[in-house]
Amino acid sequence: MNFYNFASSSSGNCYWIELERSSGKPVKILIEAGITYKDIVKKATQNDLDLTELDAVLVTHGHQDHARGVSDLIKRGFKVYGNQYVASGMRETLEDGSLKVIAADTFVVPFHVEHDAPDSLGFVVYTDLEKILFVADCKYWKADLSNQKFTNVIIEANYDGQLLHHAYETSVENMNITEASGYRRIFEAHMSIKNCITQLQKLDLSECSAIFLIHLSDRNARELIFKEEVQRIIKKPCMVAKKYGGFI
């Protein structure tokens, strides 16, 4: 798998993924389009990627930090797949548990994840040679994925529980209702590093090459500590997606 991080935060999420397949050239997929089309073009150019070679676009849900560029991608003829709330004019609507062919010898199985956007999805994307798990905004998921052998996992690790609890308690003490409400939303809609590791431990990672942590909070995450914790407990190489592209 080749993986390019264009953007990864509550300001915008966008990832370019290439999966090997025995029938031909690697399939090229954009997962999330939470930045403008102009910025997608810019990021592709910076990484020497040809946007015209893109086979499909997958979007997990309709929040703007995941779907901002969708309408422009559709207008320009790209094949965009997402749930019914993402945008009109998509190639095809994705539903929980429904297998879709998104390119030659390339398949996606969406599954429901717990988030505060309607019908939020995670994705199992695979060819005959590779299988990845992609989970963005999500507190947890109920689907049993333990029988899948993933070659790579891309998963949210939004916050450190202690940091967020401290920030929440401080906002309550200061009677900052708006800030406290925002922190409560994070607890209810996003995945902590602790829960991320718990979910990873449920998976069959015997064939997994690497774990990629995405969508980290600006103020309530510890990138290097998260990376070290995953590598220590899961015993797989781990990379952390940076806010404006690239990895730690």
C-alpha cells in the first residue's frame, strides 16, 4: 500500500491510497474529501500524483471536514461513493454491510460506526492482494471484523482521555458552557487513544504491515506518545498523520 496524507484534523481530512492488485496497476482511491478541490489538486501535485488517475472517492459521512470537496469532485466527473447524506449526484450510495465494486477488482464493504453524523461509515477496502481498514470519526463500532486479515489499518486516535477530562473540568470550573459542550461532544463522537488500542486488539493483525493514526486533536493528543503506545502494545509499526499532510 502507498498512503499519502493530504490533511488530517477537524479542519479537514483527505487521504490518497494505492492498493496493489494482480490484474494491473495499483488502484488509486481518495478517502475523505474534507478540503477544497483546489487544495486536493495542490496536495496531489506536491506529492507527484496525477489526479486524473484517481479510480474512486470514498467518504465516511457528510461533515464538512470530511466532505468539503465532494461537490466539486462530482462536477468534474470523479466517482464518489458515500452515504445518502454526503452529497447528491454521487456514483452510488453506500450502505452498512453492502458490498460495492468501486474499481476493477477492488471492493468496499461499509460498516456503521458510532458518530454524531447520520449513517457514519467505516470501510473495509480490498483487492486480491491487499485489505485495509479505514475508520475516521468514530467513538466505536459494533461490527465484528475479527475474521478479517488486514494488511494495513488507518484509524482515528483523536484524544488522550486525561488531557480531555482536564480540559473539560477546567471549562466547567470557568463556567465556559460553549467550550464544555464541545468537549462533551468529543467524548461522545470521537475515539480516544485508549479505545483505539482496544479496537486494534480485537483485530487479526497477523498480516498487518503498519498502523496509521489519523484525525488527532490539536490540543488533546500526544502524537509521539500515541505512536509509541501503539507500537509497544500492538507490536506493529505505527505512523501518525500530521494536520497539514505527511506523517510523524
